[in-house]
Amino acid sequence: MNKQFIIASLAILFSIHLQAQEVVLKGKELFGNLEARQIGPALMSGRIIDLENHPTNDRILYAGTAGGGVWKSSNGGASFSSVFDDHAQSIGVVKIDPNDPDNTIWVGTGEIWTRNSVSIGDGLYKSTDGGANWKKMGFENSERIGSIEINPKNSNEIYVGVLGALWGDSEERGVYKTVDGGKTWNKILYVNEKTGVNDLIMDPNDPNTLYAAMWEFRRTAWGFNSGGPNSALYKSTDAGKTWNKIHNGFPKGDLGRFALAIAPSNSKIVYAVVESKEDKGLYRSDDAGASWKLLNGDFGLVVRPFYFSRIVVDPKNPDILVKGGLFGSISRDGGKTFKNLGSMHPDIHDVVFDINNSDRMYVGTDGGVYRSWDGGSTMDMVDNLPISQFYHISVDNEEPYNIYGGLQDNGSWWGPSSSPGGIEARDWNRVGYGDGFRVLKHPTKNIIYSEMQGAQNVWRYDVDKNYTKNIAPLPIKGEADLRFNWNAPMAVSNHQPDRFYMGSQFLHVSDDMGDNWKKISPDLTTNDPAKQDKESGGISTDKSGAETHTTIFTIAESPIDQKVIWVGTDDGNVQVTQDGGATWTNTVANIQGLPKNTWVYHIEASSHHKGTAYAVFDGHASGDMNTYVYKTSDFGKTWKSLVTDEIIGFARNIQEDYVNEDLLYLGTEFGLFITINGGKNWSRFTNNMPAAAVHFIDLQKKTNDLVLGTHGRGVIIIDDISPLRQINQEILVKDVHFFDPKPSIIKEEGGFGGGSTELQFIGDNPSSSAKIIYYLKKRHTFGKMTLSVQDQNGTEIVSLVPGKAKGINIVTWNFRKKGPKVAAGKTFTFSGFTAPRASAGTYKIVLKKGKKQYESAITLQNDPTSLISEKDRIAHNKTTQELFNDMEDLAYLVHKIDQNIKKAEAVLKKVPASQKVTSAVVKELNALKETLVVTTGDNYVDEAEPQLREKLSDLYGEVAEQFEKPSFAQLENQEVLEARLNEAKATYEKINGKQIAKFNKYLEKSGETPAKILSKEEFIKK
Amino acid sequence: MNALKSITVALVLAISTSFYAQTADEIVNNYFENTGGKENWEKLEGITMKGVMKMQGMEIPFEQVMMKDGRQSTTIELQGNKMIWAAYDGKISWSRNQQTMEAEKSDNEATENMKKQTKDWPSPFLNYKEKGYAIELIGKETVDGTETFKIKVTKDPITVNGQSQPNISHYYFDTENFVPIIIEEEIQEGPMKGQKIKMSISDYQEVEGLYFPFSQSSQFQSMDFKEFDLNPEVEASLFAFPEGK
């Protein structure tokens, strides 16, 4: 090897070394303990796909949800906990291994009730510890898994029914079998790349007998097809080796989706609901599928098979069965007749019967889990499943700000980001029916815009008047019908408060809050008639408007120039006008690497530069699961991709930071991704943030809170992301770096909240405390670390619990100083626990880590809305401090009394002859003490009469807690109590000069030391 | 040439070490090795821990005694009153009623579960097989911004509200120094049942040859230790239920 080569190699190594100096922190290394806050709500909950109960323990129940993962209840459905946060949140099936039901749980991801808005899964998972840990067991490209069947005698023998891809061809479908517990899988039944397994069931009494329903189906962005020649029902009696079609008695011709169930108490009885043009309905077989008889074609049984194809038979009675549906139907005569289940949220997807008592049922709906105790007649909703599915959210500028949003099948709502006692169900207000989508607050008036699917209604709600008007744009005479997306776009102008935009295939603008509309664009879509299917559904026509295509989907008016407006369409056009709509340019052809006609999910007009915008494309509805994020800086003439392979999932939304343009927040189908360098690197945010689909992101301007609308885990907030703005290479190489904090406001508030039951979800409030935010290059693990708040002289005000994570640490300080030393009594004085508040001003922050010390400062400010004068604050502080001192004086006095009593009693016990001198001390001091502190009773209804300590601490607590200057009554009371305190001190001195002095003399004579009395300083410090 | 070769070898070594798979046993052994040696941990008969507990804005001085035979006692000082707040004497587990401040016995399930905890001394990982516990390396995970080995420990099932239920905890061992930095446990009853609570542990310091974390904090409370005394002399009255009061 020649010398040159060596030098070249060394140079390469050297340059690698140089590059390595740029610190790139990923995920938790960067975010440290910056945590998300999940605020729900749970009051409308969200779509449930599959319920599964434990075969022997009636307290255990799992719920597989459409977009919120898997939830487990261990108390009979009273409360649920999420057990699947880190994985795909869209669930198809949950299955408990009957041989090891406490521990082994299987989850197939990818929801199977294939509505237009469904998410995707990413395979099969297994837990062997009741859901604590999960391991992926293959099927990465299955997209949707609908069934898992486990041999009740052999846990290694498992069948999986894969429904497969919804929007494209896929060979990863069919029935799969493993005989080695999931290590290897064989495909044992497969039809073609368009046909998947919509249900697979095993005869509970014979594990070799299986039934498989195959379904031919396909969705596009503009249509849905259920059924075809390949839909069929198959049976195997040899553990899946051979399969036979069992259609004896079924209608001829193309069939659609089946619903399928065996009666657990009698394997001969099999029920099937058949989707067909002719003779659709519920079929029953009494000979294990050899022949079928049509029993009933009621609406409740045949409605929307793609959404409702679940039959469940009572485990004890083969003639009681329930069918999912719009309302859910129950039969008690073997399927001949049905009635609706009790009133609950419509769209019933699954039902389970309690293992011991069939009157107890659990039902999964589009609005969460319901419980019944009377065989499905009355229904009670589970109030703690925060799996709400937002399509969109926005925030206002109130304090605390509100969050607005629309949800899948659950209308539109708004609620506060903070509320006394936490964000409760009652804090949320409804602002629309049906499916809810975009909800926007008028920038200056107390008016909210909301809508339902396809802009069937666009509501302008006057909150103060409680008055609603439909303001949807209507077709103009002589022009085309309007095509609105299911999730129709609306926007409020950044420049004209009354200006309101809506998009059909045209862009509409109103300057009077929707009363009158003007069209300011031609048809901005491709207007491709092939994508305007009006007869969607296949075998069962399904016209809901959900498939309306070639529409505008996103509107973005530039925050800098009102004449610059961006429009994105669901068929892939990125249109921009720079003259308020007079002329439009379609810029999509300038984007490299983007497949044609890819849905423009979001355009974000930059708040930094007029020509800058971000566009997020989502191709999932054409089977393309890639991530597409682009940025332009020249009005769309050129575009740059911001995608790296660190991003997981197709993207739906991007938010640009208002301060640091290199800071971007991206929402994908699998969570939140953040870049601090303009898209060069992305980090997934996972601190209390599940892998939920993020449909929309907003950034609140006053608080810098990042607010996420997730489609399955409600609203998730990361409070104050401003530290992320400050991160740069200089900071990342420092051992400790304090971020510049905003001044902390000592809010003058205190109200009443609470009242929710312990089973109702309550969203956490943000911390209202001061925040000390710092970066640690390395986690602190060895040696002492302390964090102290000090006044300007270096006197400690309070010591805090430091955060020790690598990355960003946030430590809160509730503005309180140390509490007073309280006199010892028999019981507690609750006011005595009050710590006085620190005054506004600047404080030193001292972080000690081993031998090193790092300093910063924090500024506290009084509530700017306060009416309290500076003079009053001084008076308040003065009295608080005086009472604080009184409390400690009293404590010290009682300490002296107690020490002397203790000593005297000890001496008396040892030397009975000392009785005269010791009992005088004990008697006098006890008499005094009884007037100072409570010496009897308890903390409840046997409470003793309050003494000086109780009275003093009540006054101290009250004064310290308030913000105003003390009232005359309080000052008068202070005088009274201080007089008593002084009197007590004098009495003590008298006793000290007499009885105690005698006692001490006695002690001296007998060679003993007097009672050990600390100095006041020592006592306070103790 | 030689120089290049050694650089290459070094790089290969660096890569292969980082890919070197650790087993749960190796991680746990490293932990004991790095914190004083297994033998010394086995010799430990008891500890007294003094410190300050911070919760709900209060600072409460405490003294906690834990013994090898399972006896334990927590003394706290509140408003000048020093009292044993909760204790277990090997048979009876008790704590003070907050209204009357009198001692009351824990319910039978809690006492039974306390008895089972005796085996955890001084760490559930020390001779875990003899205790009948199982450990499993779940994988690497980043917690507190730090790469860790996540190890599951399965202890004897406990009984809650009449039902036996699995008792699983997760310990996250720093991959750099093999000490646990987070302990994660499941809430066993009430409406939060099933949710996980994370305890962050840090400020490891040496005490007579053994390393103890001087700081432990969770979302509910934090404990700041000032002093650890090993193998203390203790009086039976520290643990005993105060009868007839």
C-alpha cells in the first residue's frame, strides 16, 4: 500500500472525526424530560374495533381501538389503562391465549371496519406478561389483521386471518398457520391479491375445525367496493390442510363481506350474515355449515357490512345472539327475530358476554365501550377511555386558551387547556353534530365556525347569544354543483377578522363571516370525472358522501400577505395565488419525487417569509405509505424534500415554529417528529406521547404550547416548547446549560373544580409554577446533585428536586418558600403547613453537581391583571413575615417547655425524692403549654379546643395564602394573638426564673446537666 | 500500513463490542460488581436511611429502617412530632390513621404482600433464582435521555382484592455503568390500576464499600437521603404494633 493511500485514509478518518463533533441528539436524548400532557377528552371516547375477555377471570377485559391502541381493564370494565402505547395504535384484533390467559396476549394491528378514515397496522404482536411488554411476530406488511385463533390445547398452534391492504393489491393476505408459537408461518388459504380474510373462527370444541370468510374489497380515495366473485365462506376439518366452500343454501352470484359465529355451547349451530344483492341477511346452519337457511334480512342485520360484520353468540345459550350494526341487534329466538340493543352511541362493532353472567355485556361502539347489567337493555358508558379521534384542532388566544376540534362520528367540541381541578368532561362544549372536522374561532368575536361531513352544514355559532346559522356556500346559478370533501377545508383570515374561506372545488371567500360568498378561483382540482364516483359501495350501495373526491382539502393564507393564498387538493394540485385569487398557478409539477395526484393533506404558509410554504402529501389512499414533506422558498417554483428515513409513517400535517424557522413539527400516522435544523434530522417525540396518528398540529402563540389533534388519543399538548428554539451546537456541547426562561407569573387565582367520579377521565393541567429549564449533556447518576433557589444574597429560599435526565430538564417551583417551624402539639394544625409565597423579583438558581456549581436566575412577576398596589403588597409581606416569626417564636417556646418537662419527668422517675422540685416544673410548664398548643384529641371529630398555636396558624395561613393587604380584622386579630404570645413568653420567663432555676440548681448539686435547650437558630435549622 | 491495520482493528473492535449482546445475568452481575460486590451485598443485615421526603409542597424529615428479615419501620417528623408512621415487625404490618394518629393494622392482603417482599432484600436481583424470581432482558431502551437495558423481574404473585395477580417490575440499567436509573412499577389497585409509575433513582454514593442511590423520586414524591447506616443496632419497639393504645 502506498503512502498516499494511507494519508487519504487518515484524512477520511479525520474528517469523520470532525463531522462527529456535530452533536446530533435523537428523541429522548434531546427531549430529556420534556413531557407531553394527554388531556383527552374521554366524554365522547372513540371507535372500538374488538373486545376480548379473559376466559376465567371476569375482571379482565381488553379493548382494541381504531386509533388508540389496546386498553386493559382489571376491574370488570370500571377503568382501563393503555398497554400498547409504543406500537401502531390501530387495532384489528386482540386475542388471549386460552392456555395462559393471565400472560399471553396476541394483538393483530390494523383496524378491520374499513371506513374511509381508517388507519393502518404494522403487524402481529405478542405479550407474555399480560401486556407489559410486546414483541413483534411478523406480518409487517399485512396492514390489517382481523382474526387470531389459538388451539385451546396447544399454544404453539395458531391461525391468523389477514384481511390485508385496503387501498391496493397485496399478497400478504389469507389464513396463516404456525405450529411453533409464531416463529414460522405458512399461508394455508389464499385466494388472490384483492381478497382477504374478514373472519376466521375455530370450533371451540374441535381445534381442527375452522371457518374462514374471504372478502373481496377495495377502497380508493373516491370509492369503495365490497364484494365480488372471490368472496366466499370456507371450512376446514383437518386443521387447515384442506378447505371447502360451504355455500349450500347461500344466494348465488357475487357476495360481499360475511359475519360469522359458532354457538360456543353447540358447535353444530353456526350463524352467518351474508352480503348479497339478493337474499341478503342472517343465515343459520344447524349442521355445522353443511346447509344454510335464511332467517332474517332486517335492516339491523344487513346495514353497511363493511362497517358492521360481527355476530356474537351467548356462551351459554345458542339461541341468544347479538349482531353489530347501526344500533346493534339482539335475538333471543335463535335469530328469527331481533330488537335493538339499549340506547348508546350508534355504530356497534363488537360485543362480549361476561363469562359467568350473560346479563352482563360489554359493547364496543364508535363512541367507546358500554356496559350492560341487564342483557343489553340499558347501557352505561365507560368514562375513562380518552381515545377520541380528532380530524382537526385549532386554538384561540384566551387565557387559558381553548382547543377546538372535530371528531370521527362525535361532532365538534371546544374545551380549555386548563381548568380548576383538571380538565373534566364538563369542561367540554359541543359545537356541532355528525362527524366533526375543522372548528375555528373567530379571531376577535365570540363566534365559532364548525361543520359536519361534506359541509352539509357549516355552522357559525354565536357563543354569547347561543345562536347558530348555517353558512355553507351554495352553488351559483348556471355553475357546477359544489364538491366538498368529507373533511371540507375552512380557514379564517389572519388579516381581516371577518374573512372566512371555504374550499369546494373552488375557493370561496366571505368578508362577512359567511353571510355572503364570493368564488375567487376556477376549479382548482383535476376535475377528473373518473374520480367522481357517485355509486360507491359495491354490493351494498354506500352513499355517505365520504368518497367525494377532486376537492380542495387545505387552504393557507399567508400570515404575511393576505393576497398570497395556497390551496391543496385531494387529487394532488398545489395551487397558489399572489393576487388574492385573480390568478392561480399549479406548482405541483415542480415537485420532484412525488407520485402524480398524491393527496395534498396540508399546506403551511410560512410566518417568516412570504414565498415560503411547506406541503405535506399523503398517498395512503392509493396504497402509497411513503412520507412526503416539501418546502418551497419561491412561491412553489422549486421544492425541496425535508424527508429523512428517521420519519416513520405517512405524514398529514406540519407546523412551522413562529420564532425559529428551522424548528418544525411533523405529524405522521405513527406520531410526532421534530426537527431543530430545518429537516436535516428528525426526532420522534415519545415522552408520554403514544404512537398515535397526528392529524393536526397547532402552536399557541402566547404559551408556545404545541397542541396535537390525534386520531385516537384525543388532544395531546407539549407545554412550552420554547427551549427547543434555543438549542444549538454551542449548547449541546456544554455540560449544563440553563435556557433563558420567560418571567414566571404568580397568578392570583384559586377556584373550585373537581366533582368528577374516580372513574371519569380528567386531563392534567399545565403547571402554573415557575419553570427552571436546563440541558444536561449527561444524565446525573453518581454523586450529589442539588438545585436551590436563593435570594440575591445567596440565602436559600427553597431547595427543589432537580431533574437529572440527559437532554432538557424542567423543574417547577410553586413560588413557595420554606414553611415555618410549627410548635409541637398532639395533633396537626393544617394551616401550619402553609409556606409563604416568594415576592416578585429576581432569584438566583444554583445547581450543584458534585463539586461543580452552575448558576442562573429566574424572575417572578406579579399577575399583570392584578389590582393590588405595590404598597399593599409590602403590607401583606410584612404581616405575613410577622406572623411567620410568631409561629416560630411559639414553636421555640414550646420546645423550651417540652425539654424542661422531659428532663424533669426523667429525673423524677430516676430520683423520686426530687418530687418537690421536679413536679413544680412539670405542673407550671404543663399549665402554660395547655394554653399554647392542643394536647388532647385527634385531627377529626374529636378535635380539641383550639389554643394559641391553632389560632395563630389559622391567621398566618389565611394571610400568607391571600394576595391582598391584611384586613383590619386580621391586624386586630394579630394584635390579640401576639399579646397572648408575649404573655406566654413572660410567663415562661417567670417560671424559668423560679421553678426551672430551682430545678437547675438541684441538677447542678446532683452533678447533672440541665435540660438540653437548643439556641433558637439551631432549633429552626433542625 | 501497520498503523492503518491497527486503526482498522480498533474500529472493528469498537463495533463488535457495541454489538456484544448482554444477558440479563451479566448485566445484573455487573451491577453488583460495580456497586460493591455481590459478597458484600450478601453480608448486609440492615440499613437505616435518614433523609427528607418532599411531597405536595411539604418537606418531611424521615428515618427508615429496613432489615434483612423483612422488618421495617418509617419514622417521620411532622410539626415537631416525631412518630413511627408505618412499620412491619415480621408479622404485623401497620400504619397510623391520619385522623386519630393512632396505629392501625394493615389489611390481611397488604400484610401478606409485605411478607412476600421480605425476599427482595437487599435487591430483588441478588440471588434472584433462590428467591424464585425470574429476570428477563427486554431490550435496550432510552429513558431519562440515556441508553439502558430494560430488565423485567417477575416476583411471587401478590393478592389484591381477593385475586392473585402477577407482580412485575422493570428496572432500567444504564448501559454505561450498569446501575438502575429508573424503576417502573404497576399501580395495583384503584382507578389507576394498570398504569405505570416510574421512580427515577440517582445520586449513587459509596457507603462502607456499597453504592446506594441517595435520591429517589416519582411523580408523587421524592426522597432525598442524607445518611445511610449499615447493619444498625435496632430495638424491637421500632417495629412492633403499639398494642392497647
